[in-house]
Amino acid sequence: MSDEQEKLEKAFEFANYRITVQNQKHVLKTKAIELLTYYHNGGTFNITHEFMGFIGSLIANDHTSLPLLDSNNNPIMVEDLQEFYEEMLGQYMEVVNEYWKDYEELKTKRNIKSVVNV
């Protein structure tokens, strides 16, 4: 094999590796987003920084229970806002910690086969 062919082959190999890494990052992110869904009293809530901040401000303003709009714009009664917030925060921390561990592991992989096995 000529020197140029070898360089070209290595370039393709590296390009495939980079694409595979980007695909795996996307898979990890999508998984995390899906797991950041909190179900409560028949409602579905997306756990976001903004939503957690909103709930935190309601609690800070001495609200203890009230109806909230879920991700489908359905009104859902939340009887204990503090418990609702703590459960949602716990789920957030668990999901993001797992996402971080998987992401860090992915960064150490140096070939396509090991990247796909993350």
C-alpha cells in the first residue's frame, strides 16, 4: 500500500471514529432527556432548570399546594410542592450523574468498537 493510500485510509478511519463519537453523544443526550420526565398525579412534567426554578420560587413564596400545567398543558393538582420538588430534583440528579459518567467514559474511547460499546 502506498504512503498516500495509507494516509487516506487513516483519514477515513478518523472521520468514521469522529462521526461514531458524535452519534454516541447524541444517543446519550437523547436518553438523558427522555429520563428527565417526571410523572405525578396523572401528569407528565419535563424536568428542566427553568421548571425546577419555577417550583423553587413557588415554595419560596410559601405556596404548599396548587394545580400546575404539565407538559401537555393539563392542569394537575400538586398537593405537596416541597415533596414534588425534592422528588423531581432527586430524579434530575440521578439522571444527570449517569449521563455524566457515560459521557466521561465515552471520552476515553479511542476506537470505533469501544465507542459503540459504551
